[in-house]
Amino acid sequence: MNTPNKLTILRMIMIIPFVILMLQPGENRLVSFAALAIFIIASLTDTLDGYLARRDNLVTDFGKFMDPLADKLLVCAAMVCLVDVHRLPTWVCIIIISREFIISGFRLVASDNGIVIAASWWGKIKTISQMLMIILLIANLGNVSNVFIILEQILIYVSTALTIISLCDYLWKNRQVISMQK
């Protein structure tokens, strides 16, 4: 198994301690900091594994399938935990997770028809905004300054909007996949 695939597996394994820390009862800043550190490190492994796979020509079918799955699992786990600790509205979590299911299903249909659909810039921007939103929500800096509360709310709405825009863009650019299903 190559290094990029090992990093993908590591990212999936890191979800377990992240969730355990996120769901600890009470307000413990050290526990929150540890969960935040794990999330940031796991997020960075996504960038690193993609870079290494392309640089060293180590792109594999395993990586093509598991890397986006690991990303979705990490983001979805974080958002569900943030809903549980009352840091993220449930409706936002539902919209974002629904988009991921729709796109995954769409990719499966496309794959069955021999079509490979690459990620768009909207999708990449959406992912970055979601990661920033999650990091800020885990950090929970609202008690430091009201500026962070406002920034959290802005990122929640921006991430949700980008989720919807990227879904529409994805479906529109790949509408031929839908027309193949008759």
C-alpha cells in the first residue's frame, strides 16, 4: 500500500478519537483543543495524500474511491458532533450531508455509464469553506469576542450557500448522466 492510501486510511482512523473527544460532556478547553488538532491534522492529510499521489504518480483505484469517502466521513462526523453539542443548526447539517449523498449517487450512476466526473472549483471552494466553518465552530471562540460569533454565522451561511451552488453546478454540468437513465 502506498503512502497516499495510508494517509487516507489514517484520516478515517482519526475520526474515531475526534468523535470521542467532541462528544465528551462538559466544557473542557483541553479536550476541545485536542479534537480541533485532530480535525486539522486529518484535514491536512487530505491535501498531502492528493499532492503525493499526483506528484509521485501513485493514483490508485483505491485512492480514487476511498479519498473522497474519507473526506465525507470526516466532515459529516464533525458536523453531526457539532449539532449534538449545539454549535451547528440541524438543518445546515442535513443540507450538507444530503448534497454529499446526492453527488455520491450521481457519481455511481456516471461510473456505471463509463463516465468519470472530476471535482469542480465550486466543490473545492465548498470544501474549504466547510473545513473553515468546522474549525471555527470547534474552536468555539465566541466567548473571546463577538466578532467570532458573527464570523461563525457568516461561515455557516456561506458554507450552506456554496453547498447548494456546487450541487446545482455539478448536476447542470453533468446533466447528460441523468438523460442516460431511461
